[in-house]
Amino acid sequence: MTDAKTRIEETVKSNDVVLYMKGTKTMPQCGFSSRVAGVLNYMGVDFADVNVLADDEIRAGIKDYSDWPTIPQLYVKGEFVGGCDIVTEMTISGELDQLFEDNGVAFDKDAAEKIRAANA
């Protein structure tokens, strides 16, 4: 597990935004991963995607690393943000915009507003 923890740590610290997910950002393989990747893609966020289905050590290790039992998991500037429900709530409330702005992560504000308008 140490090797997995080291790889996870290197990934979250060397990328501004990382999504540990089932599948890839262009081909998600679960509804929850698809939702979070879809939000990030729609908002034009440049993010690294890590397919946990391709590596059992990472799949188990990410849950231990974050002490969070489910996937997907979003990290911004090395910090764990949350899973699908939390990211969805943060998107609708505008908290995700604020998190990105506070951390210098580029995103399309108009796209974020369209997501909120569609969920109002």
C-alpha cells in the first residue's frame, strides 16, 4: 500500500485538479464518475483523471488515503474535496467556483452559471 500511497501523493501534489474515477474523463464507467467528470469538462477545468479500474492498488489506496469510502474523489491543489454528492452540491451552491477561484484554477464561469440555472 505504501507504493500506492506514494503514487497517489505524487499525483495529487503535481496536478492542480485530480479526479480519481471509474473510467476516464472521456469515457466514464459509472454514473457518479460520469457526473463529476461531466461537470468539470463542461466547466472547462483542466484536470488529471486516474482510472481506478485499471489499478487495484490505487483503487484500494485512494480510499485509505482520503479516508473516504467511495469513488469518484476530487482533489484540488492536493486537498481532498469530496465525492459526487459533495461536488454536485458545491457546484449548485457556487462553492466549487469559489474553491477554484481561491486556488487559481481556471474555469468557465458562464458554464458554471448554466449548471446552476438548469438545477434551480
